[in-house]
Amino acid sequence: MMKKVLLFCLLLVSEYMDAQTTIQLNVDATRVVYNPLYHKAYVAVKDKDPQYSKSILQIDPITGTVEKSITLPQIPFIIRQSHDLKCLYVSYQYEPDILKIDLENILESGNLNTDNFDELDFAVVGSDINTIIVFRGDGGYPDDLVMYKNGVLQPRQESNISDYFSALCMKNDGSRLYAHNRISSGFDGRLVSILDDGIEFYVKTWDYMMPNYGFVKNNNDLVYNESG
């Protein structure tokens, strides 16, 4: 069944009236993000969609118009924006690549290969759009948490992921990174230290969350699961 994507965009920019708009589109989507710099929504579309199969769409959230699209070689899984909002990063499920898209021109501008590991989740470091932290795994299970700088794997890593940490969320200003256990019954979380030569788990930040076999989101230091 085709999924309907509802784009809720709070337009709190001076050139727009303060208003909330709801746009309904019939696309088979996995993820939706809103970009306040360009005032656009970006949608990752799965392979069953009859018109936009395996694509990233740029949508005008005022009119619901699909303005541009990029067809991808695989089904997009996770999309993340850089903290300067000028780049979009796209991973594929069970594939060892993360694609970088320049949002000003909607062009592919780079690709990170994660050494034959698939990406369970990833985050872009706030101070450097070319530094990416990745939960790498195999078949949906975590293997390690690593950092790449300009495509180069950094030496300091977390390889003992015995608690099945596999989801990441970054504080709004890019200063803190949280890791969450999303595939076992523990549901605990840790603060991740971002270092010059890699990463390390710092302290346990919560012991229990509402059962959430999925990703987490955050509003600054408030971390919550996708069900709210």
C-alpha cells in the first residue's frame, strides 16, 4: 500500500507569515527532513513508488510541488543534514556507502565507503561537514562505532558494542552525541565523546526508555524515541 507523507513545516522566517501548513503527497517514503535554510523538504523514497522509485525529492512545502529529484542506485535508508544545512547525507540499507548531496545545486558531491560494513546509523559532526560518525554493522547488528574524517577511518573506536547500541542523535548545536540501544531489551543510552582522533563512550545517560526498537530523536538534551 502506498504511504502518504505529511509534511508539517513551521514557517517562522521573516519573509513568510507565521503559519503551519500541511501538505499531503502520495509517495512511498522512508524519511522526511525540513531544511530551514533553503525552505525545502527532502524526502527519501523507497523502491515501490511508481514515479520516484529509489529517489531523493526536493519539495516546496508551501505548494507540495516536487521541484527536483535524484535517482539513487539503492533504496535510501537514512538521511541526515549537515549542521550548516548545506549538505544532505544518504545511506542505503545493508550497503557500505553514504552519499553526500550539495543542496544548493542538488548534485552528488561525494561518497563515503565504510569498508564493507553497512551503516546502522550515522551522524555528521557539527563543526566539520566532512567528519561523520557511523555505527557499522552486518545484517542489522552492530559491530563498532567509528569516525571518518574526509573519508579516512580514525584510530580511536568503540568496538565492544555488547549492548547493541546502534542509533545516534546529535544535540541541535552539534556539541553532544548520544548513542541508543535500539535492537534489544536494554534500551539504555550513552553520551559519546567526540575526539580529534575518533570517539569513545563517555557516561551512561539513561537506563531505560519506553520500549523502542528504532531510532531516537532529540531537542537539545531531551532525547526521546520515535513514538514520542
